[in-house]
Amino acid sequence: MVGSVSTERTARALEFGMYRDGDNNLDDIQAVTLAQALQTSKADRGIEFTVEDTTSRRGIEPAHVLRTESYAIADGKLSREIDVSPPHDMSARRDLTKFVAHVLDNAEGAHAKQTWIDLIDHGGGDGGGMQSTHSKTGIMREDDIAGAIADGVALHAKEHPEDGGRKIDGVVANQCLMATVAFSSALSHAGIDYLAASPETMLAPGVPTSVAHEIARHVGEPREMAKGVVGDTMGTIYSPAPGAEFAPAAAFDVIDLAPEKIADVERSVKALDAALVTAAKGSTEARTAIREDARAIDGMVRFPDGKKLPWRADRPAIALYQTLSEDGRLDKDVRSAALQARNAIADTVLAHKEADDFAPFDDADYSDAYGPTIHFPVSRNQVDTWAPKISETDNAFYKTVGAADLAKVIA
């Protein structure tokens, strides 16, 4: 375990865990987030970072030596003790579980008011995230990400019963396409309060670690926190070379994962999917209308180079359901169910910002990319475009709402 930054632990507003998988092509560029952590902790003594970094960059070890480095950052300094071990499988549920427990251990020692974790790597929407090049698992299912967090909370409580009420309050997904309804549902069931993520692909290094400032300064003020996190992310400009400037995201959200809100989402989407199945089975016109409405809402990876990538069926849920609710070709019950689902999902969005002409993606339009996406295929090749190794349909939410039945009728 990593030693304390100092023998006299300062009470912190925030323990911020950084789980960074550099076991892929993002190793160097996403390492900027670690430098940001040093700057952030120097500016705000109320924030401590617990870091697990799997990397082959030159540093503690020579370049090209893949290993995992574990340490803490506080007050602008690294902890004296840095643990260097053989590379962890960052896409394995067991390794994320251990990290979460370790972050909570440090949070207890720091008397932190809140504990968040930042997952830094590739992401694949409902297909999962944490894509390690040399791992056996390859990519972690989104249900396993949420499950690992819950397991880590349980492990900390078991080993530290005096601190059994501590939890992971929020997740920053510094990964592509992770603002999804299904991931929100999985995290909520794992006891997490907030998700900060983008519905679209991101440009590395992605979410600036400075969002920890906004989280720490707005403990107990979720809407102000969310506005700050979104504003900081969307307002960041990276300049890797002269004349090259870009923002990290075309759209970004902070989502409220309150159990009652997510339960409302699950109920309303299930009711809508059932109504759509009934309508599509009963009328060729209704089936055509549903497919046309869905096709009117572009899926993600909207930039020209993304045409051959998956996620073409990952559509902004609020825009999709709004369109269905306004289609006079559909009966009143279907339109009413669509509006209820639309409103339930919109109620989870604490803060959002998007670009209507995102320059790094050839001015692609994201003006309707408000809130999380939902996997809504309208052809057979959109149902599970990752298959067989990675699945966007193998998750609890997709099964709970009866989406497979809808896909059989519509796709």
C-alpha cells in the first residue's frame, strides 16, 4: 500500500482516485492528467490524489518497461513512497476493485468529505471501457466496471468497519462514449451518485484533472458542482503543437444517478420499448415511422473518419424520444410513453454543454447531443457491431428494458 504523503494528514474535501491505463497508444498523451494533478493539488490543499498508473513511459523505470506505479499526490508533491510492480491488468474487475478499496482507505485517512474516481483510458460506450493492449480480458464490461466499484466499497467496509459508510460519490469517465443510459443505470445500482462523461469520442488527454477543484469546492451543491465540471472540461483548450488547438470533447454531461431517478428511467424506457414493440407488430406504417424517427437522430462518431466505427446506433436518448413523442403517425399511447421516457432521462442531467460545429471533427454538429445516449439499432448490423468479442447489448439495462425484443421487431 502507498504510504501517506505526510505523517500529519490534513483533512481533505476530496480524495480523487486516478486509475490510468497507459497500456495502449494513449500512454504518453493521457499522462498529461498526472501533471494536471500536481498543479491542482498545489493550488488546492483540500484535494488529494490516489494514483495507479500502468505505463511504459520513461520515469521511475526506463522507457519501454511496462509496469504499474502507485503513489499519492497532495500539496503539489508526490508521496515519498512509490510502489512499482509488474503491470496490472487495468481491464480486470479484480484490479479495479483493489484500487477502489485503496482509494477509500486513503480517503478515510484524509478524513475526506467526498471520494471520486477518474477512469482514464479508451472507452466504448455500452461495450465497456479500460482497454488494455496486453491484458487477457481486453476491455471491461460496463456492468463489471460498476460491479468492481461496488466490490471495492464492500472490501473497504470489511477491512475498515469503523468507516463502513464511506462510498464512491462520483465517477469521471475520461474515456470515449461513456455517457450512456445503461452505464448510468449500472453505476447507480452500484451506489454511485454522479457520472461525468461524454456521449461522443474524446480527444486525449481528455477531461482535465482540474475538475477536482469544482468537485471539492461544491460538496453538497450538486448543480453548482456539475456546472463547474462541465464548464472546466468544455472550456479547456489543449495546444500540443504550434497552430494545433482543440477542446477535449464535442459534448459533456454530469448525470445525477439518484436511485429514484434511475428507477424512473428504467420504468419509462421499459414501458416505451413495450409500446414500440406492440405498435411495430401491429402496423407496417408504425414500424416505418419508428425506424425513420431513429434514423433522423445521428448516432455517435459523427466525424467523417468515424463512418466505419461502431456506435452508429448509439443515439442521444432525449432527442430520439422527443422525436418519437412528436410523430403523429404513432398512436397517442406510444407518443405519451416516449415523452415520459424523454422527461425521465432529461431529469438526470445536472449540467451539459455541446458544440454545434466541433472544429476538430470537421465541424460535426452535436447540437442535439444533450444527455446520455441509448443503443437503438434500426438494422441487423447495428444491433451489436462489436460482436463477438465486445457487446453493447450484454448489459443489465438492455435486458431490463426489453430492448432485445424491440431490436427483433425494428432492426
